[in-house]
Amino acid sequence: MIMHKALYILKARLIPMYKIKIKRIYQKASKDDGLRVLVDRLWPLGASIKEAQVDIRRKDIVPSAELRKRFGYDRQKWEEFKSCHFLELDNKSEVMTKLLPTADGKLN
């Protein structure tokens, strides 16, 4: 079975604190999303490229297989899943830094 239900979009609102939020790709895009980064190995089934409004796709910051298996497809565990994935991202600071803008507004 292809694991595709725990897909989401990191939404980084590029403000001084570089706040990063996680949002499921199936949630409607909004104007205040900021930079929309699809974080997944496969394109999500049933997700429209146009509706997703993804700015960048990164496969190197996906949740670990262990994390995906632990939470499965249980939507009631979504908040806990996000917290655990943020902890994983803390260990990938070099990759995450590439998503931050430089002084001229371009990505590193």
C-alpha cells in the first residue's frame, strides 16, 4: 500500500521569526499561507496541482518512515504527528535553512 494519506504542506509564512506551519495538502490554500512547500516523496493522490498552489516541492524533509507508520492515517493524531515532525525538522536545520529567504527575497 502506498502511504499517501499523511501528506501535508509545510507552510512557511516568511516573517521575521520565520514561522513554519504544517498544513494538509487537501486543505484549501489561503492568501496568508506564504511560501507553500510540498513535503512528500510522491504527489498526493487526488490533489490538483493547480488547487494545491505549491511553490516548492522537497522530498528531503519528509517525515521518517517510523513516524509515518506510528501515526498511520489517524486524523485524530494529526496534532501530535505535526509536533513529532517538527522535532525531526530540528535535526535537518541545514536543509531547512535553504527555505529561508536571503536579503533580496530569494531562497538560499
